[in-house]
Amino acid sequence: GAVVSQHPSWVICKSGTSVKIECRSLDFQATTMFWYRQFPKQSLMLMATSNEGSKATYEQGVEKDKFLINHASLTLSTLTVTSAHPEDSSFYICSARGGRATGTQYFGPGTRLLVL
Amino acid sequence: GESVGLHLPTLSVQEGDNSIINCAYSNSASDYFIWYKQESGKGPQFIIDIRSNMDKRQGQRVTVLLNKTVKHLSLQIAATQPGDSAVYFCAENPRGYSTLTFGKGTMLLVSP
């Protein structure tokens, strides 16, 4: 149980284009989903928290107009990197949590983004 | 032995040894803690968790110890195997918050 998927697993795009990453909870309803960014040999940095049906809460320093998050259902959240630039190249990971406000987050396999 | 790399501390052990990975957490208000394992190019995988009303919890080959007095968390892996090689992160959840704060991570290298 508690499986989270992400699609695509990797993407290469040209500078200036937008990229959408999907995060799905496959066997449970995720009331809350989280989006993280990770640089090589570093820890996970929380970008934003999204609750189903409401606007995402962004961490300080994360541009909400650049990283658009939609959590339209209890099993799907999307992250759109708009007008991507090479500095947006990173490993993006989502996690999902069901039920209680404090509880285990289950992570997706991550999406490697390379912006040329 | 244990060494500090450019970004990530590394623990090197021999197959069959017991491994202990340590984590100092920052928030005395944290009441829930999780250990995750992350293999290269993959997302973090849940290993074991513990709540602040406990000081020890055991799973299969893993034990988590919590010392709230000094804000210290440890993960013990018994009979370490090459497949245990990965980066291990501790995460803390401050009471009343829905988010996790991750530690810097420790790379575990297991030699056959």
C-alpha cells in the first residue's frame, strides 16, 4: 500500500518552455501533497504544500507564478514549471499523505528535469 | 569509518556489520520522526517512524532510538547488506505543523 507515482520520470526541454509533472497516489486518497526539489548530494527542499481543492502554500523564496501547483482531486497533483530556464534543472519529488494532519509522507520516484 | 564529504557525511561499513546512523534534530516541539532511505535517482522510501512518547521502536533489521533530552535520533541497521547502500534522511514533524523538515542526510556505503 501507499504507492505514489510520478510522470514523467525524466524530461528534457528547451529554455522558455513549460513542463508539467504529475503526482498520483495509487492506492489511497491524499488529502495533502507536497512538492520538493533536490540538488545532487543535498537534502530535500520543500517547495509547496497543496491540499485538495484549495490553493497551494508556497515556501519562502519559491515563486508561485513560476511553479504552478494544482491539486484537483484526492489522487492527483500537478506541478507546472513555467518558462523553464537551465537553473530550474533539478530532481523534483512529490509526496502524499492521507488522513491525519501529522503523519507519514509517501514519496514518488521523482522527476529529473533538464532544461537546455 | 565516518567522514564528512563536500555535502554529505558518509558511513562506510562491511557487509554483515551493524550500522548506526545519527541525526540531530532542531525543533524541541517536534513530536513525530521518520527515517527515509533514498537510492540514487529514486524518491525517498519510508523505513521506520517514531512518536515522541516513545524512545525506541523496532522494525525488521532496523531500530530507531529517540533521545529527546539532547534532540538526537539514530537508526540502527542490523547485519548490513550491500542493498542497504543509500542515503538515509531523518525527518521531523513539529507539533501542529503538517510539513516535514529533513536532515542533511548520511550516505551509507556497504562493502561486500
